[in-house]
Amino acid sequence: MLKGVTSLAGRNLRLLTTQGQVLVHHQHRAKASAAEPAELLDQETDLSKRAKFGHTGKQLQQKICKEKKLRAPPLLNLVFANRKLSFYDTSSTPKTKEDNAKLSQRRHYSMRPHREQEQRNAEDVLFDMFASEETGLISMGKFLAGLKTTGIRRNDPRVRELMDNLKKVHKLNNYETGSSAETQHLNRETFKAVVAPNIVLIAKAFRQQFVIPDFTSFVKDIEDIYNRCKTNTLGKLADYIPQLSRYNPDSWGLSICTIDGQRFSIGDVEVPFTLQSCSKPLTYAIALEKLGPKVVHSYVGQEPSGRNFNELVLDQNKKPHNPMINAGAILTCSLMNALVKPDMTSAEIFDYTMSWFKRLSGGEYIGFNNAVFLSEREAADRNYALGFYMRENKCFPKRTNLKEVMDFYFQCCSMETNCEAMSVIAASLANGGICPTTEEKVFRPEVIRDVLSIMHSCGTYDYSGQFAFKVGLPAKSGVSGGMMLVIPNVMGIFAWSPPLDHLGNTVRGLQFCEELVSMFNFHRYDNLKHLSNKKDPRKHRYETKGLSIVNLLFSAASGDVTALRRHRLSGMDITLADYDGRTALHLAASEGHLECVKFLLEQCHVPHNPKDRWGNLPVDEAENFGHSHVVEFLRSWAEKVDQPNEECQPEAVTTKTQADEEICSTSDLETSPATSPIPTPAESGSRAGSGRSSPVPSDAGSTASAGSASSIDDKTKPGL
Ligand code: GLN
């Protein structure tokens, strides 16, 4: 047992100590190329451990050493091949003991923190990535284009210093570079100085450490959905005021801003429109921030009304149902006037509110449309009726001036904005009240939680229940065609298209939301852990795969058959190997877990003879570690497999679910290969991994259906 643990720590599962990320392995490999003394020491210890366990001969050790040196690619190649960045400056690796001593002395005496040191390296690596080999200069045009693919725009406030520095350098060169400030070519030192003030963000971007690591692929999918929605011409323009009825029904804009400030926009994203009901969650947030939920909700409820947004109705406590319908929003406006800023004039309250909206939008476009305001006030019989009805029922705080409150409500509806700005507001809500582009804390996270809860249940008029069911995300729509969608802790989205459905929601906006969650696992109740047919753009492609491999291998190494069975039932490919080509069978064999070995071969039908990167088979592992019972079993298995048998079929990697097995056990599908849920030989060949398929013994499920039969037997065993 002790031996197993030691070998695990030293060799088999190095991945585990690094949070199971394959990336770390890659870095490990990259670092090996630099042949740092400490690194070589590690290798030696590693090798001596192997020798101690009698695992490898001297020859093999040398082979490994040689291979590591030969196969370790230069760092930057690795970066490009994997689209990942590792920020090690190999050129500054100390070569001699003297260098080493100097470096450690410098480290010791300098006040420069480690982080800063790392960033210095980041600047060099970035330069190397984009610089031309011929000229030795970096094209800033290319660099900024690269930055844009990560979602960071040139006008992002977080790269302002970089852009200013570029202008300064351009000016210092007397504009003689033959190109603009943003397309000039710089040498290494100038580049490093130019990017230094914003290097933390830039490094994060190129390291793919944003919430959507592969922003380019994500954006492609979004474009597809956008284009599909574009062809939808259903819906009618709002016509209760002339300004809304004059919109172009073809207008269609969509903007995204993630909590890391990654931006994407498509379509009519700069066309101004009025906020209308999308202002309601924002005024509600200000009231919550200033008064707290107890006070606010002593005046307004939290329940969906189940009635029209402007219906003349109060709940059983004689309060408006919630702050997202007109009555509730008028009430919130009265709280602002009477409680939040009782001493302010109407003009001051307007400015005050607008400044909150502006801060939420990171300073992007928030204006005011006076024509809409005047029209709203003219065509407001129902809203006035709501105001009087609430006054009659003593809904407002004392000192409320109803006329001022109504004006303030119309002003909030008439604030003007565009998709770009609204996506940042939505992202601030997704980000717990902190604006992602300015990093300003606008609201407390508790406030945002309350706002999002109400948006989730009441944000899309009479469609709110269905929206919560189908989309499962907080949203708020408005009569001007806006739809603000919040994916908490991920991103904010704003869709704008004026034609509305019969419930008052933008048709294209709604379609977009529904298609978005059918493609990505953004629905509140989508499962993020297990395999699903939806995409998860939050995770790194490699990270997901790496983690499952680690879990699988860990189960095999620790002899946990139950866990292995679960992996199999969840549809996982049991033949997966780690970076060193080591499979679950290698680990089970080297740790002497006969039960696991049997399960892997008999139930999962994994190939018995995969080679790891040193050319070792599972049977070699069992032999090296002295597990004779496993060796015996593997040998006899190999003999059976190698016997020519006419009925032999390629080994199948079954990726069935438990439900599949139940179907098999209860129907005659078992004997019908045509309808069997088990993959065809061609499929199984590809799933089994290249060159790993080999014939399976006839008594261990020579056909797909026989394979399922053995699984059924397996189900009767305890521990399933
Ligand atoms: N101005 C509109 C009203 O009060 C806002 C309502 C809405 O967007 N649904 O009637």
C-alpha cells in the first residue's frame, strides 16, 4: 500500500498535485527544455525513485532523459500549438552558477515583488510572440488585433495608458514611422515600456484567463444565433406614442460584455433608443442600495403579478406586486423622491439617477430623449390612474408629491442609451455591482442579488414564468424593444429590436435568449458537472478533458471499482490516457488492483495493450511492481485475445448511460445490432483512440450486444 502511495505521488499522478491541469504538465515539459539545475535534480530524484522500485533499467532512464530533451519543444511553439500562453522567459534562464548567484542576490535585495518579475517576463514573451523575425520589431497593429480577439478593445479604459503611450512614442518619433500610432512598429524596449502600465490585464487576456477563455469561438456561435434571429420578422412596433412607432422594424443589435470586460457587438448597436422598462431594475437597485430591502419591500412586493404590466391592481397587502411592473416602478420612484433624496429638487434627482446609470455603464452613452418624455407624459392616463389608485390606498411614503413622482418615472423611461452601453450595465449586474470596464464598485453585491432575483421572476411581463422556465436567467425587457439579459458571474447581454410580441417582449430578443441557452449551459439549472450536449464556454477546452482524465486515473490507481463504474455509466471514454500515455489500465495494473483490471477489460472492453510514452504495457507495469496475480490475468487475457477467432470484433468502448442499459435489459434490442445503442465498430474504433483497438475475447462480449449483456450482469452487483 505504502509503495503504491509513493509511486502515485512520484510518478503516476503528478497531474493531481497541480489541480489536474494538463497545462501544468506542458509547462513542466517546457521548463525541462531550459534544463534548470533544480529541474534536473527533480528529474534525477524521479528517476531514482523509478530505479528503486525496479521499474526501469539504466537504459530506460537514459532514454527518458534523452527523449525529454529531444521532445521538449521551444516554449513559443508550445504556446501556438495549444493556443495557451506560458510566461517563462527562457532567454533569461541563468546558465551558470554565477548567474544563478547574481540573480538570487538581485531577488534578495531588490524590492521588486515576484509578481512584477513575472510581468517583466510576460512583456518579453508577448514581444516574441508578435515580433517579426526579419526586422526584430513588433507591429502594434498585429498586437492590438490579437488583443481584440480576446475581447479587449482599444478604447477599453483599462488599456488607456497603453494607447496614450503609443501616441507619445509616435509623437517622439516625429510621426516618421510611416504609420499611425496604432500601427507603428516598435523595438523590444519601447514595446515593454509602452505595455508595462497595463500588463496585468494584457497578460491575463493572452493567457486566456478571462471568464470566456476562447472568446473567438464563442463570438462565432453568437453571430450564428444573431443571424438566425435576423430573419425573424414577426412582431409589431409599440404605437402608444409616435416616437416608438417610428422605429425601423429591421433594426437589430446585440452587445455582449463579460465580467472581465470582453466585448462583442453586432448589428445596430449604436442606434439610440429609450430605456423604458429596462430602467425599472436600475431605479430599484438605487433604492435598495440607499434604503435596504426591508424598507423598500415594506412598500412594494416581490411576487409576479400574473397580470398585465400596467394593470390597475395591487396585491393583498395593498402594495404593488413587484418593482418590475409600472405600479411598482412608480412606487420606487416615490421612494427616491421622498426617502433617498428628500432634499433634492426634481432636477437634482434626475441628475443623481442619471449619474448612477452612467457609472453602471462605465461612462458609455446615457442620454435623455425629451420628445419621448413629453409624449410619455401626454399619453399616460393609465400611469396616472395607477398613481392615484396607489395614493388612495396609501401606498406612497409621506411627503410624496405625486406629480413630481410621475414626472420622474417618465424621465427614467425616457433616458436614452444604446446596446453597447446597456451590455456594460448588464455586465455590472452580472459582476455583483462592479462595472467590469472601469472596475468601479457601483452597488453592493446583496443589492444585485435582490435585483436579479426579481428580474428572474418578473422581468419579462406576462411571459416571466415561461422565460424563467425556458431561459432560466434574470432579464428585463422594455417596450422600446430592449432585452437586458444577465448571466450571473459570467456576462451581460443586451439585445435590441423594436418589433414586440403580444406580451410586449422583443421578438428577436426573446428568440436570441432561448437559442442562447439551448446552445450553452447558461440556464440556472443546467448541470455544469456532467457531460451534456450543451457547450460550456466558461471552461477551457483542455481543462475539462484534463480534469476528467485525472479523475478516471485516480480511481484506477486507488483501486476504486465503484468510481470506475460511475465513470463508465456517465459515458466517459475509459481508454483516455494522460500526457504520458498512461491509461486507467496502466495504473490499475501497476498498483496491483486485480478487480479494477478485470472490470476495465471485461466490462469496459478497453484494449489490454496500450503503450505509454516509454513503451510500457500494463502487463509490464504489473510485472515491474511485482503483482504476479495481475500479470497472470493479463497474460491469459492477451493469449485469449491473440487467438484467431472468427467471431472477433474490434473492442468497443461502451459509452452507454444507465438508461441505455435498462433499455437493453428489458427489450429484445439486446440481440438486434441494428438498433443497439452501443457504437458500431467504426465508432468504437475512433473512440478507442488511434492504434489502440484490438480483438476482444469471444467470452467477454464478442459482439456489442453481448457487451451489454455483461453490463446487465454487472448491475446486479453491489456498489452500482
Ligand atoms: N413608458 C412605458 C409605460 O410606462 C414603459 C413600460 C414598458 O416599457 N413596458 O407604459
